[in-house]
Amino acid sequence: MPLRIPAPNRVEVLTMASASAAGFAPFYLMAPGADERLSKQTNKWAPRWERNITRVVNPVERGIQRVAPPVERTVQKWEQRLRLEKAAKRVDKGIKRNLDRMGIKHT
């Protein structure tokens, strides 16, 4: 009975494509004339990317502005619950006590 290999899903295809690109990029860049080809492609595609990125920037900025206040409040609540200052003072006191016990001067 022949072995049936399932078709790859989108994540597998993207993973293999990115791994291949990352693996072969050094060889491509070592080839003669790679600088010229790379600069030519950059000059061709950069304006298009800059135009298209503006479609993404505004919605992302609005989303961040909407999400930032609740996240900030949550972080402040966690900081109050953690009592990091008290823990840091306790650790500092323990280190100083051990240094005193060993006879080492501390500042």
C-alpha cells in the first residue's frame, strides 16, 4: 500500500518558505553582482511598500490608543499586588546580613 502524505497547510508552507529564504540568502548575497540586483529590487519595491504600509499604520495606531489605557491600568494593579519594593528590600537586607557575617565590608 503506498504511503499517502497529506497536503501541507498554510503554516507549514510559510515556515518552509521562510527557512529556505533564510538558508539561501547568504549564498545569493555572495554571488557576483548581488549588490546591484538587491539595490535594483529595493528601488523597485520600496515605494510600493511605503504606500501599502500607510493602509496598516492608521488602524494599528487607533487600536493601540484604544487598548493602551486598560493595559496601563492592569499593569499598575499588578505592580501594586506584587510588592516588588518590599521584596527588593528584603533581599538587600539578607545580602548585607550575609556580608556582615562573612566579615566583608559593604557600602
